[in-house]
Amino acid sequence: MIVRAEAERLALKVPTEPYYAGRWGVTRGVGTFDVVDPVTERRLMTVQAAGPAEVDSAVSFARSALDDGAWGRMDGATRGRLLNRVADLLEERSEEFAALESLDVGKPGFEPRAIDLPQSVRTFRHFAGWADKLEGRSIPTSGYMGRPTVSYTVREPVGVVAAITPWNSPTMIAAWKIAPALAAGCAVILKPPEEAPLTSLLLASLIEEAGFPPGAFSVLPGRGSVTGQLLIDHPGVDKISFTGSPETGYKVAVAAAKGFRRITLELGGKSPQIVFADADLDAAADGVAVGIFANQGEVCAAGSRILVARAFYDEVVERLVTRARGVKVGDPFDEGTTMGALINARQLERVSRYIEAGVAGGARCVVGGGRPGRPGYFVEPTLFADATNSMTIAREEIFGPVGTIIPFDSEEEAVAIANDCDYALSATLWTSDVGRAHRVSRGVKAGAVAVNGWSPLDPSLPWGGFKLSGQGRELGWAGIEANTEEKTVTIVL
Ligand code: NDP
């Protein structure tokens, strides 16, 4: 396992410039920004930010690569080989990527090693497999003016795709956007999060090493309000794939409306975890605790509303408190750490404000609520009991390790509470009744429902939500559909 000092040394070797038009560097740029370690609060690196000149050049180069270049002419099998090469390179260097992700995001070492990196590798492999299987359909028609016709469809790449990613799982979410778009033959321009750009910049160097032709892939680091906004406003971008907050998602949708460009939005959630009286309570407590405390609760699908059958409410609360007390908050590089630091001071302040709102709103803080006495953006795993679904902490996305435990009296009430929410990304059910598992899965409004476990975030399963959680789906065949246009061709015989 890579230790902190070695990870800090590796960070110094990560490229610190944009990569576009087949080269690293800036022509003019818009200054630099610092990347801060959330655990030590020290600067890790300084990165060159891409500005108007770089965005323009990246978009026009991507367009030429598609329209007149080697990338647009490349067949699916060769695209698949290149994507498999990225997967191999990423797998070979996954220890290094995992360490950099821990350093940059503040998450405990085992999480990127067990989840983010294996999932990213699998995502590249999964979409490598799709690249030469983008078949069309042969469709019978009633002919044309008495003459028979042959009609068929072909799938063509959407074009230039801007991928804008957040800081909570930067490698994995970048893979979710890059791999399907490249498999579909699109040219991709990634704007990584300014808070955690390390692994995205390193991934760009692997994509270059894998042999993608210039223009097929670019990375443009910079501030969201500057580089990100320039990219989403650029008329040469055909599709924007965004993961982040609903507020920024709205800006993306407004920008994309000019020219009716395509969008995929993944905007987080307020996901229910429902524990029924017939559940295996120990397994449920373990699963629910992971659901709210993994990745410091900075997870779009975090199960932040914990709905518990009243008959076992106190028992489940007690079990969850025990699980929370077992969480070891600390430096992600220390052995035994199971929860790291929040991403930055702003996020710490946001989570702290919600904890105060929980207390002020009348919920009972049964564990946590404070900050460990040490530097870094740490907060204790926190649970509120005796809460109602109308409280602020039950309605708004906190994006931190704060769970709200709400009692219910019947299956109908559990579904009604779960659905009384502005978000609809995911839900988790804990029950041993197979009929109830199917009934409630159908009744709950969410893009993904998992029963007696967590949504595996498998690259073959569509991922995304509706309501405030966004629109469109990533991954699996849905990821290919989202990056292609279906063209109909009719030949009158
Ligand atoms: P944002 O939605 O602002 O950031 C997500 C990405 O969008 C980042 O790459 C950001 O760039 C970029 N961005 C920001 N503004 C623009 C813009 N005008 N045009 C184009 N791109 C832009 O989230 P924050 O980082 O500000 O986090 C705020 C809250 O969002 C969190 O507390 C959490 O609730 C939620 N969130 C949800 C996530 C999810 O997985 N659904 C992930 C992250 C946050 P940059 O970082 O460089 O500013």
C-alpha cells in the first residue's frame, strides 16, 4: 500500500496543464489554481486553467478529428482495442491512482482500491466491448407511393461531448462519461473538478499513451464558472454530460437549450433506505451505515433518509449508533481509517450548517454532531433520530455523513415518505419478504432500487435519476444511446 509521503511525491509528477489538440500546455490560459489536500490543508499542486483560447482550440480540433481526422474514420473494433488498452494501463497503475484519489479527495484508502478503481477499469472494458457492436435495425414499412422500400437505421456518434465531473469520485465518474462516449466514436473534452483534478489529469496521460488520435480526447482543467461555463456555452459542443449539483445542472440545461444540444444530468439525491420489520436487522444496519457513511457521505446516492419500521425503531437506531461509533475518522493513509475528510472548508461549513439545522428543527442527535479535534475538514459521522420527513435535514441534499432516521407504521406509509421528496435517484430496501421487495421496488420513485444490498454501480446497469436528480441515463446500453444519434435510411426500390 502506498504511504502518504509517497503519494505526495507521485502527485508532483501528475501533469498540471490542459491536454488538447494532441499536446499538453496552454496558449494563453486564464491563470492557475491551487489544489489543496483536505486532510493537511496544504497545497498539493498548482494547475494551469484553460480559458477561451484553449476551449476554442479544443472544440475545433475535436470537430476536425471527427469530421476529417483519423478518429472519425476509425472503425469500432479499433476503438474497442484502444479502450481496452486504457483499461489495462489503468489496472496496472490502479494503486497509484487510488493513492492519488485518497490524497486529493480525502477518502480512506480502501475505498478507491476496492470501488473507484476496479469500477473504472471495468467501465473501460465494458464499453470497449460495445464499440464494435453498435448495430442498426432493419424496419419494415408500407412502402413509398406504391413502391417497396428498404429502411434501416445506423447509430452515429453525437459529436463533440463536453464531460463535466465532480470531486467526490473523480476517476470513476470520468470513466462513466469518457468510456461510452469514446466507444460511440464521439470526441470528448473533460472538465475535471478544480477541487480534485489529479486523477483526471493522469487519466488523460494514459488515454494519450493508449494511442487515441489527437482530438479524440482532451482535458481542460479550470474553474467551473470560467472554463466549465465557456465549454458548455460553446456552440461547437454537441452534448454536455454533467454530474454535480442541481444549481449547476440548471446552468448546463440553460446553456444546452441554445441549439437544443443533448444533455445527460446526474444531480444527486436524498435517497431513502427503508428497513422493514421483516428485515435481517444486523445486515440492514451494516448496509445502512455503509449507505450513509461511505465516502464521508459525499455520494450522489447516499442513503441519507433512513426509514425504519416503528416496531423495531429503537433497536435499529441503537444498532446504527453502534455502527457510527465504530467508524474510525482519520487520515485516509492511516491503517484502520474508515472515514476521511470532507473535500474543503466550504463543504465542512455546509455540513455543519445542516447539523445545526437538525438540532434547531427538533430532531434528536443520537451520535456525532461535532468535529474531531484535529486540523483538516473532518466531521463526525452523525445520526438524527425522531425526525420527520418535513425537516430540512430530511429534504435537502447534505452531501456529508449525516443520516436522518424516520419511523413509519406501514408499507404504504414507507413508500409515501420515500416518494415525498424532490429527488429520485436511488433507494435501498431491507426486507425478507420477496413480494414486498417487488411491490415496494415498483412503488418507489427512483432511477435505481436495490434490495438487501447496495446498488452495485455496475457498468452494465443504467444509472441516473429523475425529478431534481437529473435526466438521462449513463452506463450499459443507455450509455451508448446517450452518445449516439439513430439515423434512418430509406431506399425506394
Ligand atoms: P458543482 O455542481 O458546482 O460542481 C460540479 C462540476 O461542475 C465541477 O466540475 C464544477 O467545476 C463544474 N461547474 C461549476 N460551475 C459551472 C458552470 N457554471 N459551468 C460549467 N461547469 C461548472 O458542485 P460543487 O462542487 O459546488 O458542490 C456543491 C454541492 O453539489 C455539494 O455540496 C453537493 O450537494 C452537490 N454535488 C453533487 C454531486 C453528485 O454526485 N451529484 C457531486 C458534487 C457535488 P469546479 O469544481 O471547477 O468549480
